[in-house]
Amino acid sequence: MQQQQSQQQQQPFYTPKTGQMSETPAVITSKDLLYLTDMMSWNLLALKKAHFFAGQCQMPEISQALEKACQMHERHYRQILDHMQKHTGQAPQQPSQNQQSQQMQ
């Protein structure tokens, strides 16, 4: 009886039957943090490209659609940043030029 109660109280984050998480964990692992940083980079690049091509486009409808895509990627970037700040207490650190050159060697 006690074992049933303790099992009910300790529901896992992940249920194998459904393949879904019942709730998100309160921590971000270092691997998660690296993936979130990559997602931010992808969104920033897409944002910049959409903005550039919107400025180059001659057709107003396409330009507006590209600006809308730009705003979407900016919104996603900010959501990821807010999530990371909430769980880590700080924004991700971008590698400095010295660190990047050391990684390449």
C-alpha cells in the first residue's frame, strides 16, 4: 500500500508509453544549453537573412512576408534567450575571438 502511494507521488518526467514529458525539468544541462545556443544562432542568422532580402526585394508583398518572417525569428530568439536567462540566471556567453581561434587549431 505504501509502495503504491510513493509511486503515485513520484511521477517521472518522462513516460515511455506516450513518449511525452509530463513536465519540464527545472534544470538545463550543459548539453541542453549548447543546443539552445545553437538554436539562438540559427534564429539570428535567419532573422538577418530575411531582413536583408526584404530590403532587396522589389515586390511589396514578398518584402512584407520576409519582414514578417524576420519578426518571427526575432520573437523565437528572444523566447529562447528569456528561457535561458530564467533557468541559468545569465545569457549565454559567445566565444571570444581568442577562444574561436584556439578551437580551430
